Amino acid sequence: MQDTTAAATAAASGADTAKLALLGALAVVTILYIIALVRGVMAQRAAGRAADTTPTPLGLGLGFVTNFFDTLGIGSFAPTTSAFRFLKSVPDEKIPGTLNVGHTLPTIAQTFIFTTIVPVESKTLILMIISAVAGSWIGAGVVSGLSRTKIQLGMGLALLTAALLMLSSLLGLTPSGGTALGVSGPMLFAGMAGNFVLGALMTLGIGLYAPCLILVSMLGMNVTAAFPIMMGSCAFLMPVASAKFIRTGGFDAKAALGLALGGIPAVLLAAYVVKSLPLNVLRWVVLVVILYTAYTLLMAARSAKRATA
């Protein structure tokens, strides 16, 4: 009995050490990202592409609202895309970069919170995060070189995918998950492969949260374990993906700063004060908005193709 207890204590201690190492690495990534972001914003101003990079009250409000509900599980990419297109505040070709650059810091804040309070097996967590980062590195390189029409088409299809995933969740068609806090062997490999693809798709504007939640459930894991996995994946992959968007200038500095500065206090409020809300009605509203935005993007891409022809 004493040996079993000692082994369990050692395993828990090892898991805590791995998580601390992960959060330490994330802290370093955060510092490097902030330096890169400041340089990128200053480069845009120096080049005359963004004379004013001061976020507007509307931009800060958008960052607050989208990241507040993101922390509660709604997701931020699809609603933000819809808002950008409705307000005509960000060119379509710069939306993927602006989403990744702007939502990075709020997502990092979420990761520090949920990785600390939600239990998950460390090996599964770390390997799935690494897979997502590798996917985002490849995906960002592809997306940053796409034309406006191809980005419109890609975002439209990505939003349709997000809408289908949200609909399946609302109708109770997605797996409910199991009790495991980690996986190994072929299941772990499947989880890594799935997260690699999700990391690549995220750079095109499809959020990782909903599909990652479904992936974790299909692996037989406890759905709560998805929160540190999906948030940790985004927290590490978004700085990697954003680095390419920042280097190529493929983002709107004013809008991105609004998302970042408005989003951080929203994350803290949602995680520590509100914690949960009845969100089903809101999810249906968001679903309708996403479908409409996907339709407008696909129609814009179709019109552009016809004009070119």
C-alpha cells in the first residue's frame, strides 16, 4: 500500500514538474512574441502602412467580447471574422493574420489559468501541443503567400467547417468522451496527427477549440482535459504562426492591438469571476452569423474569380 501511494505521489510530482516546465517555456515564448509584435507594429508605422496603430474603443470592445466568450468555450476566430467583415474594418486578405496576432496574448492568459487548474496527463498535453505548433508553422507559411481570392475561399470553407462542428455539438451528435486524462500508443499518435492538421487549419482562420474538443472526446478522454490541450496548443502555435504574419506585414496592427488589449481583462473576468453562463442560445446566434459570413466570403471569392476570367 505504501509503495502504491509513493508511486502515485511520484507520478503527480513528475506531472507537476512537466507542467511547470511547459509554463516556463510559454513565459519565454510570450516575451519573445511581445518583442516581435512591437517590432512588427513599429515596422508598419515606419513603412507608412499604418500611420495610426492606436486601438479604437470599438476594437477594444470587440477584443473584450470575443475573448470573454472564448474563455467560456464559444471560440473567438469565427465571431471576430464575422465582425471584421460586417464592420469592413480589416481587408479580407489580412483577417487570418490579424486573428492570429490579435488573439495570441489573451489565449496565452487562458493557458496559464487552465493548465494550472485542470488535470491532464503531461505527455499527452505536451506532444499534442508540439504537433499543433508544427502544423501552424507549415500552415502560416502557406497562408501568408496566398492571394486575396484564395484566402476568401479558404476562410469561407473554414467557417463552414466550424459551423458544422458547432451544429453537431448543439444537436448532441459529437462524442461525449470518457474518463481518461491522457492516451498512449496508437491513440496518442492519432491525437498528435489530428492536432497537427488543426494547427495548420487555424492559420486560415478556423478556430482550434471546437474541433480539438471533438478530437479529445473521440480519443476517449475526459472533455475537461481538452481545455488545457486546446488552449495550450493555441498559446504555443499562435506566436509561431503570428511570427510569419508579423514578418510579412500580413496583419492589421490597429485591429490586432484592439483584440489583444481588450481581450486580456476579459479572460481574467471570465475565468475567475463569471466561470460559466447558459450559452446555448448564444451558440445558435453565433452559428447563424458564421454561416452568413461564410456565404459572403465564398460569394466574394466567386465574384473575384469571374472578374479575373
